[in-house]
Amino acid sequence: MSEKTDNIINFKNLVETLQKPVRNTCFRFVNYVEDADDIAQVVFIQVYESMSNFREEAQLSTWIYIIAVNKSLDFLRRKKRKKNLVS
């Protein structure tokens, strides 16, 4: 197998392992399953794109948790801004 194939398989395993905890983290912020699912998807896209930036100063799951929290907070900020523009 090529290195690219190995990376894809490893990422798939990572998503399968952490998908539920990431989704639950997002849900605790937004309180809507659909929004939590969308945010979790964005989290894993960022993880995939930023994997080369992971410095291994913390566990990978901790790094992903921080991304999930930040993406959830970003979502809430955008939602609040959008609400204020409509009001």
C-alpha cells in the first residue's frame, strides 16, 4: 500500500473512533443534532487538512477536542451575528 492509502485508512479509523465524542462535544454547545453533525464534519475536515501542523505536545484526541470546541463557539458566534443582523 502507498503512504497516501495508509493515511486515508488511518484517518478513517480516527474518524470512526472519535466521531461520537466529537459530535457529543459539539452538541453540548449547540443543542441541535443536525448542527452538531455539521460542526463535527467541519472539525474532521480541519483535522485532515491540518494534520501536518499537529505538534504532538498533547494527545491527538485533546487537539481534536479543542478544534471541536472552537468550531462550536465559532458557529454560535456566527448564529448570534446573523440573528442580530436580522433583528
